[in-house]
Amino acid sequence: MEQFLINKSNVLIVDDELGPRESLRMILKPSFNVYTAEDGRCALEVIKKIPIDLVTLDLKMPGIPGEEVLKQIKNLDPTIEVVIITGYGTLQSAVEAIKYKVFDYILKPFNVADILSIVKRCIKRREMSSMIKDVLLEVEKDPKSPLKIHEQIAHFLDQLDDFYYPLKGESYLEFVRVLASTLEGKDLYTAGHSERVSYYSSLIADGLGLTKTQKENLQISAYLHDIGKVGITNDSIYKDGPLDEEEWAAMREHPIKGVNIVAPLRLPYEVLGGIKHHHERPDGMGYPEGLSGKEIPLFARIIAIADAYDAMIVGRPYKPALSEDEAMLELKRSSVSQFDKELVDIFLKEMKKK
């Protein structure tokens, strides 16, 4: 009888074929508590009884289809990470995988070293997300103290950076991705916002021909651009009507508060510039410093376009969503005064390509 250790993560392998199921079990057994299920029904029963951290899921199985099993897993516990491992990949299943935020999508036959690396990275991401959520729960105990919220988040980042330092490139990008996703996860309108802003920003980066390092730094800046809002109540952010003077003053402080929060991470200057100045405008009417034209850092000018576009097509409680064509037209109309015209043109060109 197998012994399962408390300090090991629990992994569930779901595959109707004995060969791949046992191969995966033997690969993962030294590092994790491994459970197996031969179909979707059995998998869901295991999840109801055992706190599973990660599921490796085959898509083509008898009984409940893999895509439906994925939906039910996320309904039971949206924090469970899922890695799709299938010999029958399709565009539709890939789209479903993206929709339900699977960690990775792998085609059989898989490489042993690759699958072990992916599962370990996935578990590390889950641990990181859990740490962030614990801090946020502590923060929420005193929601009327924005200063305390910012101090606690900054202190947490300082501790986390000491633990993971030095994080570079993709590992740093993965960390800020988890951080942004966790901060946004509770709200319908912000969920996935930073992820999408990062994606739209990367399109402009492609059009500009930025280097790999510049692109990674831009993505980090985009993921963290709104982190300063953690100290602003949702009542203000999603108010159904105009903000009063006090609320607007608090809102205008979020870029500077964001820079203060991430200070322990020792991020590059251009990353901080994107966070601090993404609400500046070419006509000098933005905030926090009223910069104009090319005084505004490049990353900030890029993020401003991506941020505005996403806000327009997703909508807000006080403003209905626009169609993609309407949002693009609005960006073009606001070029020069609110957005960098050259970057808007690049964004629209890249969007048409995609």
C-alpha cells in the first residue's frame, strides 16, 4: 500500500489508457502524492474526497468528455491547476483549455523531462498564488486602511523577493502574472484585465521590433500597471456615476502607489515608468505628473493604449462595452490628444494581422 505524505502536493492523473496513466504515475511518484482515475466520473469522485492540487487530464475518454470534465473540475474548485495531455488535440479543445485557464496543453507522446518540469512549475505557481491569497485575506481584515494595505503588500513582496531572488526573465514574468491574476480574480470586470493588457502591449512591441528583454519587461510592467488600485475600494472603482473630488483624488494616486508597492522587487526603471505613467497623455492633461508627448516613457504610452482598448471592449458597470471596431475607431479618434498616434497606428495594424 502506497504512503502519501502531508508535505507533498497531490496530483491526479486522468487517462483511460493504462500505459500512459502508469507511465505518468511512475514519473511523478518520487516528487508528489499521485492518484489515478480511468475516466471523468472517477476523477470527479476523487476530487470531492481529496484536496487535489493538480490534474493531468486526457481529453478523449469513454463516458464524460474531457472538455466537460475540465469544466466540472473548475466548478468544483477553480484553484485546481490542470495540464491537458492528449493524443487528439483540436482547435476547439485548445480554445476550451484557454477559456478555463489550463496551465499547459501537451500532445502525446510526451517527453519525460518536459512533463516533470511542467508539473513542477505548475505546482510552484499554485504555491505562489496561495501565498498571495493568504496575504490578501489578512489585508481584507482591515479594508478601511489603504495605507496599511499597501504596506502589507509591499512587505509581502519584499519577503517573497528574498525567497525567490534572483528571479529573471520568464520566472519573474510568471511571478507577476500570478500576482496580477490573484489580485484581479474576485471581480468580473477586472478578471484577466492585466493578462489582456499584456497581450495587447506585446502586439505593439512586435510592431516596434523590440528586443526579447524589452518585451519581457513590457509584459511585467503591463501585468503590474494597476497594482496600486489594491488600496482603493471597489465602491470607488466601479461606482455607477462620476467620482466625487475625494474619490477622484484617491484614484489619481494609484500609479504612484503602484510604484511604491513593487519597490522591493527592484524592477528595471523602464518597468516602473510604465506603471507610474500609463495615465499620462500626449496633450499633457494626464496624471500623475502631467507629462506630454515623448516625455512620457515608451512603456507607459504602449500600456495606455492597451489598457484603454480592453476597458472599452469589456465594459464597466457604468459604461456598456463597445465592439472591437468601435473601440478601434475611438482609439484613432483620440490619437494625438490622449494616445500616441504612431503607436495607435501600429496597434491597429497588428490587430488586423491577428
